[in-house]
Amino acid sequence: MVLTPRSAKKREQIVLAAGKLFTEVGYAVSMDQIAKAANVSKQTVYAHFKTKDELFETCVKTRCESNRLHVHLKDDPRPPELALLDFATHFQNMMMTSAVMNTYRTAVSQVESHPDLGQAYLKAGPEPTTLMVQEYFEFLQEKGEFCREKNMQHAAFQFMLMVHGQAVYWHTLGVDIEQSESQQRDYLQSVVSMILNTYAR
């Protein structure tokens, strides 16, 4: 359905307001509260979103899309150790922002009551990012820099999980390990070295 500029603006207002309230209040927020925060009528909210579930899923997808790293490692001409370290640093920093962390926490909090939301979250963020890393590793395989007999899907998952590290894991639980830039660099450098030592030819 093609929206008029006026209708598209109202939809954007609704998604922005709902995303903020879902993060601050949780799923218990009412459609009345969302309509008031968006400065639209409740009928307008329902005209765009049939259910609160649909609106919640749209908010998660929108947040994931807006926070995704719009880069592709295959376009980076630098040696893998530099490209991967830079990517890992940007990714970990992104994961530590309150916007990304709150989106993740909100999605996880609704997994049992809204099982489809977890899949929506994965498709909007983690899956495309991990696939991008996998494609880069396969690109390195084709160039003869990575061992051809190794599984690059496994390598990509291992890399992404290690990049999260203690900093992101602890932060998810509300604990800040207060790592310095030097400590972050040392850790992520060790992650890159481990991947290269395991998979590089």
C-alpha cells in the first residue's frame, strides 16, 4: 500500500513514539498512551497497525535497521587484520549504545509471549551482519588467504560471538566493566588474531 506523505508522516510518528514507550515502559504500554505520545488519534494508530503485536514488531525491525552497520567488509581493501579490527571496534561500540541494548532487552523480554519477535529481531540485525562477515571470509578463501577446507559459516559465528565479549555480555545484565579504549583494542585484537590463526592459510 502506497501512503500519502501525510499518512507516511503519521506512521513515522507512531513508530517513533511507540519505540520510545516500548523501551521505557515495556510491552504493557497501551495503544492510548502510544496515540497520545504520537499526537494522533487511537483510530489512526489502528489504521496503520491492526494490533499492538504488529506495532511492536515494526518498532523492533525499524530500530534494528537504523542501528545496523552499513558497511561491507568485502569493500575494504586493507589487510584482513586491519579491516576486521576496525569492524569489530565499530560493532562492539554500536552494541553498547543504549538504543541497541534496550531494543535487544525488550525483544528478549517478550520471547515467550511473542515467539515470532525473536525471529524478526534476528532477521533485522544479527543474521545479515553475520552473513556479511561470512561472505568476507569466503571472499578471502577465494583469494587463497583462508583455508578452503574450513567452514566459513562457523568462522563468522565464532568471530561475531567473540566480538560481543565480556563488555556486551555484562552490559546486557546492566554491568559496565569500564574497559578503556586500550583494553578494548587489546581484546578485539586478540579476537582477530585468533580467527586469523585458525582460518588463514
